[in-house]
Amino acid sequence: MRSVLVTGATTPLGERLVRSLIADTRVSHVLAVGKEPPDRALPFSHEQRLTYVQVDLTKSRQVRDLLFGVARDRSVEVVVHLSQHRSARDRGHKVHQANVEALRSILDLSDRHPTIRRVVVRSFSVVYRVSMDLPVLVTEDHPLNLDPRAPQYVRDRVEADLTACTRMGLTNAEIVVLRCAEALGPGMGSQLFDYLASPVALRPAGFDPMVNVATVADLVSAVEAATHGSGEGVFNIPGADTLPLSEACRKWGCVSFPMPGPLVAPVYGLRHRLTGSEFSYGLNRKTMHFGFVLDGTRAGEVLGYRPSHPVDWPVGGVVRMGA
Amino acid sequence: MPFPPRVASVLSSVFGGPSVRDRAHRLHFADAGHGFDQFGMHPDFVAVGDTIGSPLYDRYFRVKSYGAENIPKTGAAILAANHSGSLPVDGAMLWVDVYRRTDPPRTARPVADHFVTALPVVSTLFARCGVVGGSRGNARALLESGELLMIFPEGVPGIGKLFKDRYHLQEWRVGHCELAIRHRAPVVPVGIVGAEEQMPQLAKIPVPKSLPIPYIPITATPLPLPVRYHIHYGAPLRFDLEYTPDDADDPEKVHAAAQRVKAEVQKLLEKGLSMREGIFR
């Protein structure tokens, strides 16, 4: 029976994970952490198996008080770190603290914590470099995107990922990094979801790359598998749907409209200024040209994770009948 | 994608006929869940490729092939062929030939140079027909899933060779043998006779690296000539009987294996040149 601490518990993924862990008989207690006040945090409660704590993870003192206070009292063995700033357009010191420094604090403190034995870190497929000379099927040893011109959204995620990876084997706690495919859903910080949310989705003419899409349910099962597993390492977490970008648009119900490549960025820039949409073409330019599919073989072999929850495409049935 | 799979299905049905559709239906491939494999290949587009390639294969280049029984019916294998002709028509004809002469049909997965994956439209259509970018990771993934790779070890220098250098194999890269040894895949040497004369190349103009093409060819003809293609398949070379997978890290052994493949391809070319009665016959 393990006691589990979940950061980012009020995000859609965190909520689903907490709900699932409460129902898991192998888990004795769930310590849910979020920055929202308790009365607005989770839409469910469980007196015996769930404790919610409001913590600002960008403040190291609060993190220390959390881990060496209630987490120690609850004998937390596993920390699942899901908290990340979700907007791709926000930047600055505060965002960096949320994305990187919070994780650094957790890892530092876990090393000398009396009960924490395992830290599971949710990372992102965006940490990988995409290029025409790199494989479509991306394994864990694929080059990372270390481009200094990359947006902070990417640089922070790469730094957080590497911060966790460089401590593997050097701390008392086992560290597991899950590089997850984008999950389609509101509040997931998915650029692809924002891209598909528009009635007309633009893409550079002549290109139709393969994309891999996950669901919240699959990510929850991957995190659960990592929570209960043993050993450490980096694992790709792909979704069950691998398809061309234009097919994803069609199944999602939006029109995929090809236009000359150099025009796509200005149009999306204008759209952002007019509507405030999150999608950034600059961030996704390479993945809209070259295929990028996570290879989940290692996660399957070590964690026993296999994607089994395909996306419930809104117009998938219509498309299949049409085909 | 220029058009969705259902349009591809209609196109191949209308212009290719039932035999093309039947071949596409019998094609075994690793569906990643939506009718495409992880690299983007789709049977309906393979049928379109078959439909487009057939008039060229049957009537324009009038392809004759010899030794197709040497192509393994199942499992990972590598076809290693000479490359020439200014345009990669030899790759297309070899692709059609393998697809037609294997039963159940197999699609050879051509391994293209990186610049091909950056070409608009072409990259997408090629990917739908099974072409993959030339990276070690792509080749490894395909061999691990038992696919048939089509590799031209001469690479771009082969397709860009001048007319005076025809049938002289250019620098022979060794990556295909490293893959073959590591993955215990047989290598089938292939000699393609005819392509080296299809579009005589006189010179090439270098282009800036920022452009997505390696050079601009100056050819004697604006379009390929209707030469006859002769495709010769040699007996598979079983490096797995001589080497262990760890030998893939030994440069000398890999180089020796590549030289054997090159010698076999050269032999097939000489045999093919002696057998043919003329460039157009």
C-alpha cells in the first residue's frame, strides 16, 4: 500500500489521476496538491483516502513545508509531478520557476526525504528535436531540442526533463521520466488541441506529417504504471492514434486547409492577436512538416504500458462510413 | 496529403482496375490504427503508385526482370541496387517490380535522401507509397518489423553520375551492410540496366545548401528516354551466417561485406549489359 503525492492535481490530468488512485486498492492515501483554494479545487472528496493541500510550488519554502510536513506525516512514498505551466505563450521568471525550479526543489528534497522512494515526472514529446534528417519513429535516445532560439515553453520543458534525467542513479529516490504524447482535451496544454479547435486548420501546402495523439485516460494509465513500477528511466508514452495531420483534422471535424508555408505563420500570428488562441505555429513548424511518432516499446516492456484508449473522434464514425 | 485515402481508392479503382485493387487488398502492412503505418504508408496510395507506375513500367520502359524469386517472401531484407538516371525512375520501377513479382505482394520501402522528405507534395506522396527518410532510426525500425528495405548505396552521387561514368559504381556506402549484419537481414544485390542511359547527364550546377535539392542537373534530354529496363536480382547474401550482430560495429567487416555487395551488383550489371540487345530493346 503506497501513499502518493500528486502535484498539478487540479489539472484535467491530475483530477483523473487522483480519482483513479483513490479507487486503486494498492494506494493507501492520495495527497493532492494544487494552487487553487480547497473549496474550488477538486469536484470530489474522500475523507479517508484523499487530502488536498494548496501549495504554490514556485515558492521553495512551501515545497519544503509540504514534503517535510504533511507528506512526511502521510508517509508519502511516490511523488507524481504533473504540474507545468500550460500556456505556450507566457514567458518570464515566474513561468520558469513553475516549470523547472519547482521540480528541482522536489528532487533536491526527495533525496533526503525519509519516506519518498520514487518520483514520477511528466515530461513532453516537445522536448525532442524534429528535423528532416531524424527518424519519424522517435525512441528515447532521440536528440533533444537544445536550440537556444526555441521558445521558453520548449526550453523549460527540456531543462526540466534533463534536470530529472541527470539525477537518475544519484539520489535516494528512483526517478521516472514519462515523455508523453499530446493528449487532446481542454486544459491539457496541448498545442494540437488548440490547433484543431479552429474550424479551419491551416497547414503548409504539400506536407501532411504523421502525428501521434494520446488521451487523458492513456496518460493516467501510464502514470499509474510508473507509480507502481520499480526501477528508473526515461519512457516515451505514445497514444493509440497515429495518423496524418489532415486525417486528424477531418476526424476532429475541422477543415484542413493547405496554404503556402511562409504564409501560415503570419496568419496564425494574426489569429492569436485577434482571438487570443494558444496555438503557436512557430512552436510547431517542424512537426507540421516532418512526421513525429513516439515509439513506446520501452514503456511497454518495462512498465507494461500500452495505449488502449483511442481518441473519441467527434466525426470519426461519419468519416469511416464515408470511406 | 493532396487527397484523402477514399479518393486514392477511387482513383486506383477507376484507372488501375480490379487487379490493382486486389493487389492492394492483399498487401500486408503494419496498420498503426487508422489505415496508415507509422511512417504514413497507406494501401490505397500504394495502389495509386501502382496505377501511375504501370504505364511507365509496362509500356514506356517495358521492364524485364530476372531472378525475382530471390526476393524473400517474408521477413526483414535489404535490396541494394545501383542508382542512376538523373531522376529516381529506377527506384520507382524497382518498387513496382517488387510489388508485382511478390506474392503476397510486398512493398519495398525505399530509403530516400534527407532532402526528399523536405520536398512539398513529393515527400507526402512518397511517404504514402512507403518511402522513408534515410536515417538510421527509420531503417532500424523497419527492419525490426520485418520490412523489405530498398537502398541505393551510391546515394545522390549515383543518380547524379555523368553519362561517361555510366555503369561504373560510385563510392559505395556501407550503411546497408551495417544494418544487415546488425539485424541479421539478407542483402539481395540488384543490377538495374537501362536507367543509366535514360537521361544522359552532361553536367551539374551546384546550388546553395539552403535549397532543398542537391544540385541542378544538365541533361541531354528534358525527359527520360524510353530505354528498356532490365532488373536483375542476385542470390541473397546471408551475412548472418558469417557475422554476429556485434560485428556491425567492426568497420573492417562492414566494409568487406559492402564490397561483396558492390561486386555482386557489378557482376549483375555486366551480365545484364551482355544479355541486352540494345538500349531500347
